[in-house]
Amino acid sequence: MTTTLSLAGKTAIFILKNPVDMLGITILGNNSAIPAYNRNPTAQVLSLQEESYLIDCGEGTQLQMTKYKIRRSKITRIFISHLHGDHYFGLIGLLTSMGLLGRTQDLYLHAPAALEGIINTQLQVADTRLPYPLHFLPLPAEGQVVDDKRITVHCFPVQHRIPCWGFVFAQKKKPRKLVIENVRAAEIPAAFYDNLQKGEDYTTKTGTVIRNTEVTIPSPPPKSYAYCADTIFDTSLAERVKNANLLYHETTYLKDLEERAAARFHSTTIQAGAIAQQARVKRLLIGHFSSKYESLDAFLEETREVFPDTDLALEGVSYML
């Protein structure tokens, strides 16, 4: 399977040998507080095999999901970084629409504790009862919030005007892959296959040791996606997102407005590039652009001065890890 994307005049071709094993992030909104120039407030979808995670939910998220063919039914978890409206004003509409569309499966909401009361009030005043279980899971100060079969999610605090969290989504290490023709040639019984995938050698009845490396190969290294949400320039974040395959960091302003960025607890292009460089991430996505800018070209140019492997977080584009 081959996917071709055009990013800021540059064509990128991704060859997905095994799409089932891939992680992908689709941008639904890349603007800051005010929708402008056909750009929407923050929302992203992380795709993991048969399910999806929604990261933030600014107004207009439902329309963006429809536009870019994101299935609501595949969303099993929602993560809200903080309670500024451009990151959650679309949430109550999405939750009620899921109910109107007949959802019955559980939905898990990871968010600041205060959001639970807001949602309950909105549902109560509208006399709305969701037909599916909504599990509200308040974010801890820091730590692991999800431990599923294939992925873990950790949250960490970032410095913003109000309590705000970032997230690291990390695949778990996959078992080694069997080279089935070698396994059969060695006459290893199927009952031992799980042990082979865990890296164990096999000893035959005659005492011959068949090395694991002769009959298996390593699986691809696990991938990780780090989401820094809204934050002032903070070099301590580099350690939190260290070695991520893909880092999303806000760049609300260009470098000439560094003082304004600091006063409003946001970051600039140069600062985002510095975090990516210090953290030694593989790639950087930048977003949360101020509505004062119509063109985004300068954002890419400035950030690449510091960290060349940078792309704009463009709405409707899926970035594969």
C-alpha cells in the first residue's frame, strides 16, 4: 500500500508494508483560539489498528471528522490537554452525536478533573442521557494513564496559563517474528512458537540447541508520538519527549514575537525547534498557529533553521510514524 502526500510543495511518499502495524496521526485542526483562514482549533486523531484516539476537540471537530472520513465509532479514547475552549468546545457536541448515532460501546475520556462537572451540567440541563458508558478518568499530575495490549500512554505537565498536560503514546515492543520455513525445517513444535517469539532458544530431544536468531527475526522497533499541547518555552520538556519518532509542539508565533509568546504562555518556531533538537526526536510537527497569520510558510522556514526535519501540521493530512 502506497500513500502520497503533498506537504508545503514537497511530495512525500509512504510505502506501508504492513499498515496494521503503523501508527498515524491525522490533523483535524491546527489553529489557536480563533478559527481563521479555513483553519480550525486543535484536534488530532491517532490511528492504531482497529481503534482511534482523539487528542483535543476544538469546535468544528465533528465537521472535520466527517470531511476527512474519520469514523466516530472507531474512537475508543479521548484525551483533553486543558480547559481552554479551543481544545474542548467541540466535545459535548461529539459526545451527544455519538449517542444519537446509536453508539453502545464504552468510551474513555482522559481529561482535567474539572471537565467532569462541566459535561454533567451540559447533559443535565439538556436532559440528555448517553446510551453508552462514558468513563471519565481525571488526569493525574503525571504518570501512566493507559496500558493496553499494544500501547501505553503517559501524561506530563506543561507550563501554560492554566493546568495543562502533554501526552506520550508509545507502542509496546512486539514479539520476534517467526521465519516459518526455518522453524519447520528445524522441526520445532508449534507449542514452542510463543517461546521463540519471546527470544528463547530451542533444544531438540537429542540435545541440539537451535539458536533463536536462526528461526526468528526482530520485529520493527516500537514507535512513539509525543504531544506537547500549549506551553511556554520549557527546556525540561525535552527529557519528557526524548527520542520520540514524532513530536508535536506548538508554534503559536514566529520568532520576532518571542516576548508576546512568553507573556501568553506560548512558544515560537525557534523554540519548538530547540526542544526537538535537544530531545533528539526523529521528526517535528508544528501547529497551533495564531490567527494573526494567514500564510504559514514562514513557520516552516524558521523552524527548519533549527530543526530541519520539520513539517507543518496541515489539516486533513495523516503523518505516519
